[in-house]
Amino acid sequence: MEIVNIRLNEDAKKKIDSLVSKGIFASRSEALRRIVEDHLDEHPELFIGKELEEMMLENLSENELLELCSTLFSGRKTAAELIREGRGM
């Protein structure tokens, strides 16, 4: 594993420390690692490159694209939740 230093505002630090003090996580490092990993797992769309996006649009039928999207976005959140997040709601 790599070491990454980050800066957090006081509120975020208190929330992380609260999770540790409640025993939800053993340490700040574990808490932050799990939070980051969970976020990345829940948002595979962050890693779709422009070239892949263009290729999918050019080479897939509408049904194939819908099926691929449902596979890519099948996470813990519904499509509506992801859209709401994207709109900052």
C-alpha cells in the first residue's frame, strides 16, 4: 500500500475521529481508506474515458448501451440517486 497525505477541514476530521472513537474503524487511516474505496466502487463512471464513451456510442445499439449502463451503474445507489448527486441536490 502507498502512503498518501491529505488535508481535511476541522469538521471532516471530527467526523472521522468520531467514527474511530465509536469503534466503527480502528484508525483514521482505515476510515479514510474504506471511505475512499467505497466511493470509488460506487462511482465506476468516474473512470470512463472519452475514447471509450465515443466508441460505445458509435458501436453499440441503444439496447446494448442501456444494458452496459445498467451493468456499470449497478451499485448501491439507484440511477435516480446518482443523477441527484450529479446535480448537487
